[in-house]
Amino acid sequence: MEGVRKHYHAGDSVVRALDGIDLRIEKGTYVAIMGPSGSGKSTLMNILGCLDVPTSGRYRLRGLDVGTLDDDMLSGVRNREIGFVFQSFNLLPRMNALENVAVPLEYAGIRKEERLRRAAEELCKVGLSDRMLHRPDALSGGQRQRVAVARALIMHPSIILADEPTGNLDSAATGEVMKLFDAIHRKGNTVILVTHEEAVARHAHRILRLRDGKIESDEDLHENR
């Protein structure tokens, strides 16, 4: 990112959600983004994930200038490169775990038998081989988030973006989910997570702290270990 700004109009005033972000994230790194409410964390995550584009400045993802892409091209980049994990899980309540994980493959035009086979593989990887046919309301919070992680991985993205992935979990479930993110990173994925929990952020190798739409600090945890 070079000089990235994102401004919103709220009535007669302008909200500067991001106000000049210069940022480079190398492939295969593990980054946590922290900051108080209103600091720009979610806006930064949305731009990193190609869910939004900057008002000004440039964002290049693997050399591609995201600001030049139309909606269809942005959607294609998201599907190929990025897996999303959210605080609220975003699972479809009428589908079981297997069907939820398979949803991205359906959008990609993969036939049903292959979709379910691949979804079953991902659920086994996150330790839910015995919960594949359970709907979300029959799963614990930690299990639902593991389903969401499996769904994020199903298209083999290079980047995992997680927005407060432990925000609705107790300490035991938080530990389980963070072990998953650690393992995902060890396999070579870039992992970027937004969190307000210092202990969660410490799983990362780099912590960016935002305030008022600017990067307040950029800490390399390798230097401190």
C-alpha cells in the first residue's frame, strides 16, 4: 500500500477512516492488526481483502493494482487469493457443516460429488470429522469457527484474512482456533488478523497498531523473541 486513504461522507462531515497508509506485507508472513474502535482496522482489512477500494493511493496485491479492477475482477481476485474468517462465523443455518464448507466450490462451478469430497477433507484437517452433518446450531462456538476456517481454506487461497476470529469464543476455544491459524501459517499461507486481544496478537510475527486511520506502530515480534 502506498498513501492509501479511505474517506466516507457522513452528512456534512468527512470521516477519514484511513489517512495515508504505507504498508508492505511479504508473502508468507503472519500479521496482527490492532487499535481502538474507530482506528481504521476493519476498513484496512476490507481493502486488503478486495472488499473495498481506496479513495486515493495505491494497493498492489501480488503486483496487481487493485484500484484498476472492476467488480467482477475484484471478485475473481477474492475467490483465487483470499480466504475470509469472521467473528460471527457467517455460516448458513440451514446447511450442515459439510455443505457450508462446500459453498465456495459451488460458486466455482465444481460438481457436487467433488465439492463434498473436498469439504470433508478440510473438515478432517480442522478436527471435525465427527461433526460434518451437524448444523451450526448444534455446534459449539469453537466448532463453528473451525467450520468457518475450513471454508476459508477450501479454495486453497494464498492469504487468510481473519476479522476478530476469537471475539465470540471462550478461552479454551480461542486456544484451539489460534492453533489452527498457527498451523495454517506454518504451511506457507499469509495470515492477517484483526484483533483487540493482545494474547491473540502475540501469535503473529508482526503487530501493526492503528490510531485515527494511521499506523501508530509496526512491531516485529521476531526481534523481541
